[in-house]
Amino acid sequence: MSVLQTADSTSAEPCRLGDLPRELRDRIYEFAIEHTADFWLMHSKQIRPPFSLPTMSSSNDTGLNMPNVLAFKLRPFTPLLFVSKDIRQETQEVLRRLQPIWRGIIRSTIHIDRIVSPSPVFRDICSRSRFVLDVDPNAVFDFLKNIPQSMTSCICNVIITRACVARRSGIDAWDPYGGSCPFTDVLQARCRSLHTIALEVPSVISGGQFAILSATRFLLQLLVDNVVNSVHFVQRQIPQDNSRELIIFDMLESVAGLSTSASEPQQHEENATHASASRVFDTLRESGDSLAEWKDLGFEWSLRITRFADTSLDTSTYARHVTRG
């Protein structure tokens, strides 16, 4: 009997997926696969495999003469890969057939660093994908302002690297003007369905690094204002201490007027009874599968802050923040 037809230990009925014709199984696999990608706005000289170049201006142009490009790599996922050996093998065969199609759709839609005439399939891919902004703020502004109108609801997950938190051409994108921030203003206007945002922080955060501190404050403000669901702080090296966490916590408190309680579920339950007068934020140093997704982009450490109290861990890596009122 095939693995596809073997009954599991919790069901009296065997799985009949293996009884279907291969053509129907392949169609099921196609519907179950989430076609996602990582898009990386970077200088052309930074491109390394497995990232691919988009469509360039000519067949002889390798991208090395272009200042910035929107490179990409496919990141398909489906739980079917973990069901059984037979299903994994068949799913991988479908993936090998579909990936050239998806790659062609993406490559034909991106011209150097511009998204041009995005199809519904391309927009669907983008809605599940991560966009890494790894160039100076002026180049990011240029990219965001040239996003087609049909794409403004499709960029939901953005990662801001240290290159983006810098002064260029006399303009600081993170300076507050009239109480608002130019960078987050443009980000909200051009990414209207944004739900997750990440900021790369340096090994040491000091008071003299105004841009990083300002960016941290304004991104946390998006969380407090319910613009995004979670904010991540990522780093390419594992920190030797918790100093950057303490700075981030201090900023979260100053932005939202928060009190911090670490690893105290009972206190959270008491505060939860005053939901009308308080909000709860969970902070978790990520590990396991969630950290693996960041390592895939070259980050070794991640701190997640979410406005949903969805974590029940009681460890030294866990903290809960409750608003005072």
C-alpha cells in the first residue's frame, strides 16, 4: 500500500489522496503551494546568488552599470512538503515545473528597479513576500513613489536595513517635521496594507546615532497607532548583551506610555480585565523556525514586538508590556 493511502493513527478512514489520478493530485498541489518571494532593493554590485536580476535595459546589460536594482529570489512554501515521502516527492516535481513560470512572471514585471504593469499573479506573489529596502533613503523614496497604484495594497512586509537609515544629499528621512516622519509618511501612503515591518539595528546603539534612534521611535509609533501588527528588530550578529533590547523597551514606553513586566502571565491576566483602559504588547526574542526565516536573509538575531498578546511563553527571553491608560 502506498504511503498516500496509509491511514493515520487518529483516523479510521484512510487517506484517499493516492486514489486520485496524478493530474488531479498535481492540481491540488498547485493550489496548496504559496508562491512567495524575497524582493531586495539593493545596489547592483551587491547581488549574490540565489538572488536573480530583473529585466535589464538590454540583453548585454548585466546590471553592473546600474546603481540600484530590485533583485528577487523565489521562496515557495507548502506544508505538503512535510506530509510524507511520496507527497513530498510529487510536490517537489510540481515546484520544479512552476518555478520557471513564476520566475518569468517576476522578471518580466520588474525593469531594473521599477515595477511595471503588475499582473494579478505578480500582485498575489507580492502580497505574501518580503521587501528588503537596502539603499539610501532618497532611492527608497524614488522606488516607493513609482510603485503602480494597483500595487499599493500588495506590499505588506517591509525590512529596512541600516543603509536606509542614513543621511543622503542633505535630506534625513527620519527627521521629524511638524511631528511626523517623512519616511513613515511615504511608507504608509504607498504601502496601504502594511502589517509587518523590520529594522536592522547596529551592534551598538548609542545616543549619538540619531537616525537609528529616530527610526526605532517612529516604527514603534506605527505599532502603537495600530498601523502595523508587529515590528521586528534584527541584527547580523548575535548581541553579547541585552542593551539594545533595553533601549527598544525604553522607546516603546516613551512612545506609548508603557510599563514593562517580564515573564508575569498572572499580572497580564489582571491587566487584561482593564482592556478598555490599556493595551498589551508582547515581545519575544525569536528562535527556531521563525529565526530561520531571518537567517535566510543574513540576520542572526531578531526581537519581535506585537500588539497582540499571543505568546504564553514564560522564559527569560519573554517580556510583556501593558499600557498605563
